[in-house]
Amino acid sequence: MELFGAARERAKKTLGFIAMASLPAALSLPFAAAAHAASADVAHEAWRAAISHTATPSEGCFRATYPSLKWKQVVCKAAPARPYIPRHGAHSQTVGNGDDYAAVSSTFTSSAVGTFPTVSDVTKETDDGESNVYSLQLNSNFMTTAACNGSTTGDCLTWEQFVYSSSEEAGFMQYWLIDYGNKCPSGGGWSSYEGSCYKNSAAVTVPTIAITALGGFKLSGTAVSGGNDTLVFTNGTKAYSTSGKDSVVYLATAWDQSEFNVIGDGGGSEAKFNKGASITVEIALTDGSTAAPKCEGDDGTTGETNNLTLGSCTTASGSAPSIKFTESR
């Protein structure tokens, strides 16, 4: 709990002059309420960062509630059968289907965290006419790993997605063997899709959350060679997690690019935002380095899209190297 105490102390110092000011009691009450709210926001954000990097005790599905850093195991459910497809066809000016930034590392990534640090004038979002239907996706690069060893095409690539589906109320991982061949590996629950194969991890139940809460979302993915890959989704004071074997596509052996965004909810669909909406996207990496990752344009991997137009991208070095970019309508 020392982490949260320190966060509260920083907030108190920042707002200390308010509490000490000689103002009438009638005027001091709103300032005191603002100070309390600011302190709570700082503490909540510190908790979200901490729980995103707290390992679950085993494979499976878990939940946690602020301020606890202990995961509580819950019953998993089946992930949706729909494919969250890889990019295809020509790029457009709007986000998705390849037209997206990716954080490219010079070393292998062990963890990536996607957030929306600034969200302005987002009041509505629809997918195929349905409100608040969208997905958050944190996606790897297309990789060459041992999972392709049974392919007959010679062109097989592996791919992993960390997904939150608002319509399915689920957080899960979707694994792909792209261009594997017409016959998918026997056993293991693989489904065929246009010469490729895909399957899902177990899903943790996550409530549908209105798009207006986008600024409070945090989605992280972690890969451990010989261990588990883990998704953690946090919103407000709630956290949700699911995990599965890294050996499904061997993500930890080749993950060096990360895409994150809010887009359509599967099948190549589009998330349509209201006019005037503006979003800042940040992707922070853990890759054993303090060097800033490369911000690579036209390097997205998912086939889902949104109707926002990409802006500029910046990079940052340090303990959590990152990229940050804007998109707006």
C-alpha cells in the first residue's frame, strides 16, 4: 500500500495551499471536494498501473477491485466465435486495416500497455448502427514462430491479439496461424478462416462500458516464454484478467511490434465516432531497454477500423519506453 500512500501525499502537496487558504467555510468546501477528487484520481491511476503488472497466481480468469493488489479467481467463459481478422487490401486514411501506428522495439517485448491519456468530445460510437459496440485491441506483429511448423504453404505467420469486446462482455486472447493452409492443426480448437486458422483463450467476463468512459481504459498484454500470456483490462476501480499458454503461438519468442486502438468489434467492422471526437493513444513497452521505440506508420495488423484520422506520433524513452499519437474526426 506504500505506492498509494505516496500518490496521495503527492496530490496533497500539490493542492495543499487550497486547504490552508483563509477562505470562508462556504467557499472552502468546493475546493476541499476538488482536492479529495484529485487525490482519489492519482491513487486510482497508481493502482491501475500496479495491478496491470501484478502476475495472476495461475492460469485462468481473475478480477481485482481497488485498492487490493490480490487477484480473485473467477469462472471463465467461452470467447466469441467471431474472428478479429488480420489486415487486408488497400489502406485508407482512417484508422485500421493497416493504417495505424505501431511501437517497434529493437528487442523482444515482454509487456505492452495501451491507454487513452486524452479523450475529447467523444459522445457517441456505433458499429453497424449499434451504440457502444467496439473492441479494444493490443496486437502483436506478424511473426515466424514454431507454431507454423505444421504448415504446408511455406508462408505461415503467427499473430496474437489481446482483445476486449464490449458487445460480448469479454476479455480474451485470439491466436492466428495466417496462411497456414486449408487444413488447420487437429485438436486444440482451431477454426478455419480463408486459408488461415484462429482460436481463442478462455474469456473473462467484463461488463459493457459506454464509450464515454474511454479515458479510463487500460489494456495490457504480457508474454512469458515457457509460461503464460496474460491480458489485463482495467477501468476505474475494477480489473479483469485472463491467461493462456505462450506456446499456442510462442509470442514471447518474436514479439517486437505493438498496435493498440479502439476499433470495430470483429469481422473487419468499423467503430464510427461522432464528429468532433479526438483521442490520444499511448503504447508503453517493457522490453529490457530504456530506448524509445520507433513509431512506425502504416504498420497496424488488425482488419478492424474506426472512422478517425491519424495525426502525428511522438516517442519517449525511459523506464517505460512509449509512443503517443492522436486521431480525430
